[in-house]
Amino acid sequence: MSGHVLDHLEARGLVAHVTDRDALRAELSAGPVTFYVGFDPTAPSLHTGNLVQLLTARRLQLAGHRPLILVGGATGLIGDPKDAGERTLHAKDVVGSWVERIRAQVQRFVDFDGPQPATVVNNLDWTASLPVLDFLRDVGKHFPVNRMLARDVVRSRLEAGISYTEFSYVLLQSMDYLELFRRYGCRLQTGGSDQWGNITAGVELVRRASGAHVHALATPLVTKADGTKYGKTESGTVWLDAELTSPYALHQFFLRAEDAMVGAYLRIFTSRPLEEIQNLERDAAQRPAGREAQRALAHDITALVHGEQEALAVAAAAAALFGRGDLNVLPEPILAAALTEAGYACLPSLPALPSLVDALVDSGLETSRSAARRTIADGGAYVNNERLTDPAAGLEARMALHGRWVVLRKGKRSVQGLLLSPEV
């Protein structure tokens, strides 16, 4: 990485707030800086929003700095206050299992063996045995209540009510910075801009408790062109765990990125050179139908999260689904994931397979039998990418991929699956 890492992050659109830009620049220039970023296990997996922080840590490490990846076994038991209301408190053993799953996830994104090896830490290690009186005397005394009440999320919750548990979350997160400063010499915390209040509270606690001046850097929230948060679909959060969001679904999510935003996403989520990204942006503006920028984005993120072979496999599945490849060579898990994303209907295979007309209607590709007949006669109906033009045709057992899947397509873009089973 050439140039100063702070310039690199800014060029990638990854700097929203810095406590003291000049001081941080000087410290990062002086030598390796130990920094940390934290993730609370409030679910069994990290999501695409967390990916921004993991990649920021990766960029800082590549620039010669040492990452501490904190998985909040303690703060995850509490939950950061949110505008919508009180969080559900999960059982300790559930949170503990999520800690281990997330610990395994983060290890794919930073280097644990290089000259500045990463370390995963758990804040339960220094809170589980901490006496409450010591916590109140050594940490709580540094937090004026009027400042805590002035926090946006607290202020918005005061009328509806906020528990003392969530109100005190900022103390726990701030204590993490102080503890990591003392244990590892940590001098920088990174995180999302929605965490800026918590992050700067940690900076202030370190100053009050030790007299040291440490740093904070926040990345902007990743949004769509209309300003709404990016990282959710109609079915919910886009997870990094393949069991919760399939590699195919992850690939498709980024493949659908808006033309107006795909350049920003390439800067944030990929390591492609800025000049190449600018060329992809021009291509998106001049030839939007080609979606080359989106393909690059989807490939890079899928390869990063799930590996290069998986990225190539799901791209092949997407091409095959729309007639640009051989469906027969797709492994069933990838075909099933693709049809789950595209949509499928369950139909009985006994006592007989349905007619093509009925299949088009039952799958939702056509609204009536007469419309289905017209589509077939006009050459717009495909079964497993084979065009069928006889309205009297029926599905046959030989057509079932892996013995139970059929891919129906109307025209070039409308795809639905059929899952054939003896019972529905």
C-alpha cells in the first residue's frame, strides 16, 4: 500500500469522523499502532455492515499496524441501545456460542501470522470477575450523567423508557478501550459512525483514567442512493454465514447494486485499484446493461467471504439459470440456493407430473392457462434452458435435475423453480 494509510482510507470513502486528524496521522506515521474494532455477538453471525469494519482493520494491518479484534462476550449480553426499543436479552450460553462462531468468522479477514499479527480478544475476560463496586468506583465515576443523557439514542428513548442495563452500555464499551490500552498499548479504536458516541466515550475514559491521549476513527454508514441503510433485503439481513445467507444469495445481493452507488461499494468492499474502479464506474454509466461493475463487486465480496471457488460456482449458477450455462453440471446445493433466491413452487410428482401449461401457472410465471399457452406457442417458455413450443407438452421425469428440481423460464429474465415431491 503506497502513501499514508489515512489518505488511502479517505480515498476509499472510509473516514467519517476522526478525533484529531493531524495527531492520528503523525502517530500512524511514527510506527506500528495497535488498534481495535469490536463486534457484539447479538446474532449467530456477522453481516455485511460488519464487513466494512473488518476490511478497514485489514487495510490498517496491511499498512503495518496491529489489529485487536474484540468479540464482546460481555457487551453482547447487554446490547447497545437502539432507537426502536429494548433489546431482547439472550441466555448466556447462547451468547457464548455466538462468540465462538464470530471468533471463527473474523479470522478469515486479518492475518494472525505476519509481522503485526492480529489477536482476538473477548471483553468477558475482564468483566466476568469484576466486582460491581470496583466498576462503579473505577469506571462509573468518570461518566457525568448529564453527558450520558445527552446521547442521541438515550434522549430519543427517555420518553418511552430505557433500562439502566442499556443506559450503562457505554460504560462497558468505554472500559474495553481502557483495558486494551493497559494490556496491549492500544491507541486507536475504529468503528461505524453510528458508534461514534460510544467510541469517543472510550477515548475520554482513557484520558481521564490514565492521562493518555488516544485516537478514534469512524467509517460512514453504507447507504443506498436514497440514503437508506445498505445491507438488508426484503427477507432481512445479509449475513456472512453461509447457513444464514447462501453464497449465491450474497452474490446476487451485490450483483443488484445500484449503478449510482456501485463505485462507492467497490471502493469500500474491494481491494481493486482506484483507477480500475473509475473505469468500472464509467462502464456502468455508459453501458449499464452490461453490469460489469456489479459483477466485479459481487465476485470480489463472495470470494472474500466464501472463497474463490465458491464465487466462481455461484456466478456459473447465475449464468446457467438464465440460459448462459449448463444447469446439469451445477451441484444440487448451489442449484437449490439459486432457486431459493429466484423463487420456487412445490408441486407433486405423483401420480403424474404437471403439464407445461399448469407448471407455468402454478409457478407464478403466468397468470392464466391461456396466457401460458400463448407464451409456449410464441417460443418464450423454457424448461431447464430447453425451449418448448408445444402447448400440449408435459413435464417428464427425465427433466428433473438431481431427481427433483425443474427450472422454468419465461423469456430471458423471468425464472422460477419447481420442487417436485410425492407430497405437497
